Amino acid sequence: MLRLLTAGESHGKTLLALIDGFPAGLTIDTARIDHELARRQGGYGRGGRQKLETDTVEILTGTWQGATLGSPLTLAVVNRDYKLERLKEVERPRPGHGDLTGAIKYLGSIRGVLERASARETAARVAAGALTQQLLAEFGMTVFGYVVQLEQIAAPPRSGSIDELRRLRDASPMYTLDPDADAAIVARVDQATEQGDTLGGIVEVQVHSPPFGLGSHAQWDRKLDGLLAQAVMSIQAIKGVEIGLGFEAARRPGSKVHDEIAYDASEAGQPALGYVRGTNNAGGLEAGMTNGQPIVVRAAMKPISTLRRPLASINLATKEAETAAYERSDVCALAACSVIVENVVAFTVAQALVDKFGGDSLTEMRARYDSFLELARKR
């Protein structure tokens, strides 16, 4: 079982990702992890903290000469803006945050809740996901995330090779695949900045070339679509998850939803084993299992809860009406959200990969993977 725990506070000394169950024998490219951490800090509409932090990963345990040992891995992302002990208590809870609920739940301080509830925690999850992307690549899988909508401004994805699409995304200020939408997106973010407001939107992630059979139909808690939904919904500010057509499937008849099956012998050597579909409305998942088609996940991000022009709240000590507290924040972190969702999806798919083909080492996993494909082609 591949497992992940994170630790650390927003303004604490460091963020940690503890990964257990990772196979031995993978040579880690830390530059690829640092690249994902840098992308998480980018995108139009980010706040001042991104100028203070330059996130990089340090691998503290679980490797020898750059390769994984099969023992627990500990990844550290140091907070250069460390100042937790000097920060004061927050007395006015911010609507949309866990300030009020957490303070009551733990019978303690708002500061004690917001420091851990902060989306700064996702730096650790991005580091973990970027590591597992390297494991997925060993089995021919690519995970790719991008923005498809900011507020009411759509930025539909385009077709092309993964390299072409990556160049298009990385050139976009909001990590979209639609250059025609970028100018309107930038203008809307500028307007929200002037108004002291915040913005959200929708991101999409695709996982290319997954094999058949990741996940399981046999128990509810092993269905991969359910695991993906839970993992993505756990990301700060995410309020909805769709797979494939998602809610649109409820608006169509079955004849316009389900993906018809054909067979192409020339594709038999691919992970999909020659079984082809004219559409991918299921988003690569049927009955909780991958069906050889790309996995497609979308997530809806609400506007950030900390507004420069604060909303109405109360003083928790006096119960008198006041405006909410303001902690340094972003106007829009949608581009960063696409990076976070991409890497959370990567980790969850890697969990399913290890669950099906897992062994103590990468060599053992490859042997099991190859053996499965050989047997499946004879099915």
C-alpha cells in the first residue's frame, strides 16, 4: 500500500511529506519535483508570498545514492517565510475558512487552525505527486493538468501532442490551453484585484496511457473514481469534482453517454490492448476501474476566502460585529490549483498502480505489469 501523510504549518519551519510503500529502485530526479513546486507558485493573480518563497525539495530519508530503498521517504519543503512563533492570534474569523469552526472544534485559537488549514500544505502534496509522476512514467503514463475556466470565461482545451500542449500551457499566464482566452482572463483578474475581490474556476487533469484494471469494482472503498474524487475534494478550496462527462451525463440519454467499444488489432501492443472507443465520456473509468482510455478529472475551485476588502464577521471574544481579518493572500490561485490537482491525481493513480502491480522493487513491478499485459492480450 502506497500511503502519504503531510505535516507542517503555513508559517512554520518546514512542510513534510512522508511516503510509505514506495518501491525500491527508482532513481529520483529532484529537479522534476522542483519544477512542479515552481509551477505551483506561478500563475497570474498570485500574492506577495510567492516572491518570498522559492520552493525546493530536500529528500531526508528513504534513498541511497539517489535511488529509493523501499523504506519510508521523507520530502521536506522549507518555509523561508518562517515566523509562526511571532504571529498573533486572529480574533475575527474569515467567512469561507475553517477559522470559526476549527476554533470551536478544538476549543482553541483561530491561529492554530488556519496555519494547518492553509493551502500552503499543498506544497508537500505537490512534491509527493511529482515523485509519483516519475514512477508512473516508468509505466508509460503521463499526467497533465491545465485550467479550462476562470469564473465565466471558458478556455477550452485543444488537441495536439503532449509536448505541444505542455508548451502551450506553460506559455499561458493562467496555465490554459487557449491563448485566445488569456487576455480576457488577465483583465478579469486585474478587475478583481482593484475591487479587493477573489476569483475561482475549473481545472482539468488527464492521465494518458493507463493500463486496464487499476482500481476495483469489488468494494466501494477500492473504486478508483471514488478514490480520485475523495483525494481531489480534500484539496483546499475545491468544492466539486467531475469524471468524464460528469454532471453533463445526467442531461443526456444513454445513447449519447456510453462509449461504444471496437477493436483495432494494430493497437494491440498498447496498454489499451487494441480496444478503442470513439468517445471517452466515462473519463477512462467504468465500474471503478480504468478501461484503457485516458482518465479525465475536473475540479471546481471556489474563490479564495481571504478578501482584501473583508466580508462581515464578528470579534470572537466580544461577539460584536466587525469585518473579517485579512491574512496576506492571492487574488486568484487557479493556475496553482491545476498543478496541485495534477499531482494529487498522480499520487492517487500511483496508489492504484502499486495496489495492482506492487512489489518491493520497481523491477518486480515491471515484471508483474508485463506479465499482466501478456495474459490480457490472450484473453
